[in-house]
Amino acid sequence: MIRDLIIRNRSYRRFYQEAAIERETLRELVDLARLSASAANMQPLKYILSCDPQKNALIFPHLAWAGYLKDWSGPGEGERPSAYIIILGDTEVTQSFGCDHGIVAQSILLGATEKDLGGCIIAAVRRQELQKALEIPPRYEILLVLALGKPKETVVIEMVGTNGDIKYWRDSEGIHHVPKRLLDDIIIG
């Protein structure tokens, strides 16, 4: 069961933008994050939820989408996420967020996958501009942005080829291919 969720939980970058996600669904996903592990149980993370097209439009221009796809600047109108969850670190709780944001991002995306949604963890964020656009108080550090929606693309896992190239790519049909190393290649002892 968990293996199937993990295999289905790909980084989707194109969505059926008109397929709305309700705020309550975003709250349910953040509740999974709330219940996840936190270093020293500090629980320093906070969240901004967006499922409103106007607010989504404020978020979108501050994100970079696929570093390996040099000729693609991100999803076009009609293929953009219908929701976002912005993961923030509250500096009044702690100055160090460790790997908490990675843990909660995975929890949220597994929950989204279970709901037949897809998403993408975006760390390439123009943080200062997004902070200003959303009027986020300075005590909060933007750690990650999760783009969410109903996937409009197929993402498949491939084996890394003999050349060792791990860069993801799209074929002429628009299928997104993600090379993964073999299990025996990553276990060293």
C-alpha cells in the first residue's frame, strides 16, 4: 500500500487548473503534516493555504518549475496548480528547521496522492518577492511551496541508463520520464 502511494507520488508540474481543490482538503493535508514527526517536537512550521485563483495568481510568478527542462518556463494558463500550500518556518519558535519541512512535504503529498491529487515540492522560490506579494510577516521564513492539483500529465519511472544520467526529461508525447538508480546501486554496505 505505502509502496503504491510512493510510486504514484511523482512531481507533477501540469494540472487541470479548473479542477478546484477545497480549502477543507488543504486543511486535511496540513493536519497530516501536524501529526508528522518534528525534531525535538518543536513544531516550528506554519502554513499558508491557497485555493483561490486570485491568490494563486500572486504565488505562481515567484516559482521556478523544472531546472532540467531548459526550454520550459512552467505550466501555462489552464495547466497551473489549483492550490498551493506554503510551508513556513516560524523564527520565533526556532531559528533552525532541520528536515521538518521535508518530512511534512512528503506527508502532505502522500495524502494528496491518496485523494487522487498530485503535487510538486518547489524549493526554487523567489522568497523575498513572494513574502512581499502575500504580505508574510518577517518572522516567517518561506521554506517550500507545494503546488497541488489534479495531474494533467503522465510521469513514469525509468532505470538510470548506462551513462548514469539522472536528469528527468519529456518525450515527444509530453510524458515525463524520471530516471531512478537501481536498489543495488544505492546500498553500499
